[in-house]
Amino acid sequence: MINWSKCPTVEQIPGKVSGAWVFKNTRLPLYVLFDNLAGGATIYEFIDWFGGVSESEVSAVLAFTAQELRADLVVADAHPVR
């Protein structure tokens, strides 16, 4: 599971967008990024469609996600299922 609290580009504030993780200083939930990418949008289209986030912020979130997923794989490999 991704621990978003370690990502400096995002924040979670109770009462803001129902407590969803959002890009810092926005009301844009992270799931919107992933939904759009899964739907075939490019990073540049996403930035164009949803103002308030920069290419560097999107890249930071994607890099953080990749790092966290790799860490999960390392933990899973350390405890193989028999």
C-alpha cells in the first residue's frame, strides 16, 4: 500500500475533498490523475485539463508511486508464499 504521507507533493486535510489525498494546495484528488492516465490521457493533457498542477508535480507523484510499488515488491519477495 502506498504511504502518501511520505510524498511532499501531496496532502490530505480532513474536510477537504472528503479527506482524499490531493495535489498540495489544490482540491485535485490523486485518483483523478491515475483515472485519466488509465483512460489514455497523457501527462500533458492532464495538466492542460486540470489546472493548478505542474509537470514536475505530476512527475514527482508518478516517481513516488513507482518507488513505493518497488518497495512493496521487495517486501513481498522477502516473504514468499509457499
